[in-house]
Amino acid sequence: MKYIRVKWKHSNPDEPVYLFSELSPNGVEMRKLECFRNGFCDFATTDASTGNAKLSTQPLPPLDKIAKDPEFEPVEITKEEFEDVWKKRRYTSH
């Protein structure tokens, strides 16, 4: 598994600013968090989702390709970092 965090630079309060994804070995999202400025996060798994969060049906592009878009700042994170955010944000609304 691979874990990434993507900062989405924009000013729309209705869109998330951080996207956290757990990726399978072939780059397909298995779990995802979409976190907003107020700290609330929607989530998506293969079994459930909240809000507008959905898993991508196609493998995500490599981080260097995502980084070519100036709106996005992608970085690979550890499993522990992902799990920490997953546990804290999936079940809270603050």
C-alpha cells in the first residue's frame, strides 16, 4: 500500500483542502478522506462514503504528474500518518 496527502490550493469553502488516499499496489484508491478548512472530513471506502467523497475508479497518476498542476501539492506519507488522520477525522465533525 501507498499513502498520499494532496493539498488543494483554492478559495472555495465548499471544497476540501486536503485529500488523503490509501492506494493499492496498482494505484487504485482503497480509502480516502476529503478534509475541509473547518476540520470536518468526508470519507470513502469500498463499502461506504459520506458527503461527496468517492473513490477513484482508475489508478491515480504518479505524484510528479499531480504536482505539475499548480493547484495541487502532493506528498507521500506513512501508513501511520494516514491511520492517525483516518482515526481522528472519520468519526468527528470538528
